[in-house]
Amino acid sequence: MRRRSLVPIVVVALGLAACNGGEEVDLGDAADDEALDDVEDAPDDDPEDDPDADPDEAAEGGTLRAAIGGDPDQLNPHTTTSSFAFTVLENVYDTLVEPGDDLTMEPALAESWEVSDDLLTWTFELRDGVSFHDGSELTADDVVASYEFIAAEGDNAFRLDPVESFEAVDDATVEISLERPAPNLLEQLGAFKGMAIAPAEAIDAGTLDDEPVGTGPFSFVSFTPGDSVEIERYDDYWGGTAAIDGVHFQVIPDPGVKLTNLETGEVDWIDSVPPEQVETLQDLDDVEVGQVAGNDYHYLALNHEVEPFDQVEVRQAIAYALDIATITEAAQFEAATPNETAIPETSFWYFDHERFGTDPDQAQQLLDEAGVEEGEITIDLMVTNEFPETVTAAEVISSQLGEVGIGVDIRTEDFSTWLADQGDGDFDGFVLSWIGNIDPDDFYYAQHHSEGINNFQGFADDEVDQLLDDAREETDEDTRKDLYDQAAERIVDQASYIYFYNSDIIEAWAPNVSGYETRPDQATRFRGVSLED
């Protein structure tokens, strides 16, 4: 077969989620050798690149005690959707590329890549000397096996929709052939550890559920469901040996208990801080608080397969009856920004569209048009106590909908049960959030395309489908944004989701924890952390 001509592409040119204004993303322009040097010279934390590094320097040691608010449902990165699982897995696995501090994609397991003139062939060169925690060497076969499993059986198969085939050209080279251009391919491959690379042998054997094996800075030790997860330092990590001996993740659902344990020195780090406590904690000498504007969004979804929520007028009535500013303040205090769309105003992809506001009279009129009488609707609203903000939001929702004669039965579950009921469609409505979003496709496609893997509410609109499909392959940035703006407008207007707010990411840790940073994509990275005396 005749090989296509390949041209090198600078890494940062493809970081669409962190663009600084409507410049054209022309992935087809030829680049010179200097551009390839830019890719290869991108920071990768490889100690071999530091002439002053001492390979024999002893690690500082100590085990970080981290408290997380819920139990991972499992620890297979390819099939879990739990944020608590990914808090752990962020430190066990690597992806081909990964988000840097500004959320643009940087080299990880791939040290460089090229893309063909027609934008349909991407060639990745793997980093040399990378090993899995079982001692086996990373090869292109492992990358191909990981992606083929994800495409066939993984919960993130949609991220590989444009892919025609994966090929291990040789041990260190992976070629990905596309059916159509995909300007966000790097984001899809590297945005989070659901796209992790695992050993082909473990994938074939089906052992990753019980024995996670990655290439990350820490290796898996044990998982006691409902209690804890243990990981330990992997001394042969390609990015340099971590300073700490390991991490003990303790499951503590109660946010007040987590905070107390941090203040009393029983844990060193907690995954979230109750927003009402932020101001108080910032005045304490024995607690460090990390707070950044995040890309998370919080929302209410109604089941379009259940009457009367299959009527757009009823969903719109519910949206008009809600006061999202009040919901935001109750759930997050000053640590969130109300937003009727998904993408936060800090992003280039933000779309300013305030469709509903708060109008109980309009809500009542729509209910009358839909033939719904007062007291006829009672919503079985599913929330989880492992995300306390969902419970708080549900209580406010119940009060506000009561003003227009809609009842709410709040059903509070542990998150594992919540996920199972969501997958089975066993709900009238639910309140939750999506985290770790970077590219606009992350915010809309899987949730609102009629064939989207996470479209649990059952929304279907031909125009939205077409807009989202077109945006996936559009390489002009301004045109791509316009497509997403149009899709977002229809999604909001038809109340596929009723959006509430974008929350800040708030974490806290003891003052002896150094080297940790709170990130807007909520990636929990302990590879640079040390524990001081």
C-alpha cells in the first residue's frame, strides 16, 4: 500500500480547548523541521533530559493519606465512569498524550507525532524505555490493543468514532488512520485516563478489573471496596521516580468528617472542600486550599422516555420554574458561576445563551398547554450523597417546583447504585455534574447526540446530531465554534439538560504536602508531591 506523505505538526497548535481567540486551525499546512523539533522538545519530565539530575538521589519517602468522597465502582480505566476511580487511576496509568498546565496536549507515552496532508493519518512515536508495572516493555502492540478494546467495549468508544484502523508499524510506532478529519483527536486520546494504555496481555486476559497495570508513577497494591485503595511508588517510572512511597486513598463520604480529619492530621489531602468552608479554611495556618475555576458543569436531566417528560413543553416549564442563581448559591455558595449552557465563560467555546431565567407564570402556561394539571406530576429525582451538592440542589429544586404544583421525591443513593440506575433508565430525573471536559465535543456529543453513549435522558434531535457531527471534523476554529453554538442553543431550548452552574475545583491539603496543584480539569496528580518533615 502506498504510504501518504506526512508533515510534522506542532503540539500546541492542536490544543483547541485552550485557544486564545478565533484563529483558523489549519491542520493541513506544511511545517518545517523546526516544528518537529518543537514537538520533540516539549517538556516531558524525563529525568534523562535534566543534566543536573542525580539518578542515585534517594526519594524522600512517606505515604500520602488521601481522602476521597466515594468508593470507586471498579479500577479498570476502560470501563469505569466514576470520578473517584479516576482520582486513583490518574496516578497509575498514562495516555499517549496528556493535558499540560494550560490544558493543551503535551507528549506523554508518545514523544512526538505527525499528521498527513489529508489529515487522515496520524503517526505517533513512542517514548523509549517505558515499562509497565509488571515489568513488561511498552510497545505499539499495547497501544493498539488498548484502543481496539476501547473502541469495541469501552465506555469511551465515542472518542474513537473517526478512527478507521490502528496499526503497530513497528515496536515504537503507532499509525492511526481516520475516516474523516478529527481536529480534536489529541484531546480525545489524552483528556483523561479513560483512554489509558494497558498491556495487551492483560487486556486479552481480562484481568484489569482486579489487577490494574499501567505505566504511571504509582503501581496498584490493593482495593478494599467501601474502605480504601493502596498504590505504591513505581521506581522505574519513565517520568522520574516519585518522592513519596505511595498513596493511601481512604473512602470518606461525609465531607465534614473529611475536613475534620484533615484539620486533625489524620489525612494529608482531601478531594473536595464544602464551599461554605473555603473562607474559614483560607485563614488557617494548618490547611492549604487550592481553588481554580473549573470546566465542570452541573445540571438536571429528565427522562425523555417517561411521560410527561417526553413533552418538551413540560421540560421547558420545569426550566422556567427553577432559579439557577438560588440553586447555585445553595449548593456552592460563592464557588460557582450560574450558566444556562455547559461551557464556562472562561473558555473560548463559551456561548452566552440565557433561554429561561426564572418565570413561574410562563412555567404554568406551558404546563397548561401540555394538559398537565396541578399535582399531576411527581418527579422521582435521583441524587447521591457522595456528591452532597446534588442533595442540596435537589432540595432547592423541590421547593421551587412546588410553587408550580410539581412534586419531587428525592431518592438518595450511593454512587455505585446511582450509576446502575442511570444506566437502566430507572429514574424520572437526576442531578449530577460532568467533570474533566476540555474540547467542546466533551461537553455535548456523548450527552446529546442521539447515539451518544452517555445520552441517558434519551434526547434525540436530527439537527443537533448534524451540527455535532459536522463540528467534529471542522478544522476552521471560528466555523467550529459557530456549529457548537447552534447545537448548544437547541440543546438548551429543548431542555435536553437543564444547566445550573460551572463550579470551582476546591481541594485542600496539609502544609507539609508540597508540589501539588489543583487543576481545572480535576486531574489529581501526585507524581510531583513530597511530604516535608
